[in-house]
Amino acid sequence: MTQAYAQGKVLTDIDLVISNETHAVIEKKARNIIVSRDVPKDFGVAGLVMRYKSLVAPIADKVIGSIKGNFTAKPNEAGESTLGDLIADAQLNYTHNPSCGGADVAFTNPEGIRSNLNLSGSERQSNVTYGQVFSVQPFGNKLVTMTLNGTQIKDLLENQLHYSDDKSSTLQVSKSFGYTWNKSAPVGKRINISGIKINGTSIDPNNPSYHVTMDSFMAERAISILEADNMINESSLDGMNVTALDDVNVTANYFSHSKAMDTEPGNRIAVVE
């Protein structure tokens, strides 16, 4: 199995010569081909796309809410984005209920945000459709609520800050959560645990019962990070709650049960020199 870059931007052309006798590869060569956007459309594929686009139009074009500001994935100096805030809030809103995990906080993966939600033209308020939300979160990941202690939460936050100038991987957090990181501090020591707060209260390193929601893709990465740092074992994963709804429908549901959304000041994550 091979993968050439991401998002369909590159194709890999691979030639293998395989022995009929031993079935071993005796010669191989490969080249990457940049996918250009200046070639004519394939009429067969274009027709297929149009067919399915018309079939899903009643779902995609359904208005599910509205916005009063531009929600984008562009991070501020601390790494926080308006769209990341909205998605994290939607996920906490859904999983805060004890039957859905009883979450205290939600972290969302910024790399999974693939589009923005902007006002239309000069409008002060614009409708949002299901199709627009799907473009933002197209992967259909389930939400997982894990039980972590304060030290594990700090470890996950430290792990994302290995590169102080790259804010594209900064976890987006719900409004119940906040922390400050030091840009000039050594890697692994950029966050003082006393500055990590849930509902305004500093987390306890030894408290074993913080309920943290994240999507299933990010949950797998979190488990790998904690395992590598010897901070988790199989018994630590008992009782994980997985939602019935996927992330895009959680966000859509949040819109349909909310008034027109407006952006908030990006003050959940702070950075100091």
C-alpha cells in the first residue's frame, strides 16, 4: 500500500517486475506525478458527479442555522481559531450529557477542518446549510469520550507544541477549557499545569476522572502518544464512550438548536514569550 502526499494532489506511478518462479520483486521503479488542474474534465466522471450531486441536493441544501460572523480555521497567535471554537463547543454540547459520555471538555483536531463558514457577501447574517457543514467536516468520525487524569491532559497539550511557529496542529478547545503556553520555553515544558483550567478551576495532576471528548481519529493518536510516554495502559481505556452520531452531524445538530452564531474573542488559549 502506498500513499502519495494528500488530498489527491499527487499520484504515484509504480512499476514492479515480479519473478514467476519465486514471486519476489526483482525490479522496481516509481515516480510521483503532480495532479494538475488544467486538463479537460472526464465526461463520464463529471456526469456521475452531477447525478449524485442532484440526488443529495435536498439534504445538502437544507438550511440548518445561521451565522453573524466569519468562522475560519485560521489560527491566531496562540493557535486558536473561530471555527475550531465552534466545533469544540458543538462536541462538548453533545457529549456533556451523561448518556453520551458526561464530558468536561472537548478537543477537536484542526487538521480535520477542511473549509470555512463565511458570511455571504456584505450580509450581516447568512444561512448555513448542511452541505457547508459537511465541507468543513467531511470525514464522518465518531466522537470518543475518554477518562484522563490531569497529567495526561498536560502531556497531550505539550505534544502539540513541539514546533512553536507551526500552529496548524494546535488542538481546538471548548469554552469550558483554557490554558497558557510559553513560546520560548523548552519543548515538553511549555505549559504550567496550574494554568490549565476547566470551568475556571486549575486541573489536578492526579485527578483521574476528567472526561475529555475528541473525534475517533484524534483519540487513536492520543492513545499512541500516551502509550509512547508510558502514561496509559489498557485498563485506562475501560469505559470509553463512543457516540452514535458522527462529528458532522453533531455540528449540524448544534446549529439547528442554536440562535444565529457569532464569533467570540479567541481567549481560550493564550501564549506568552
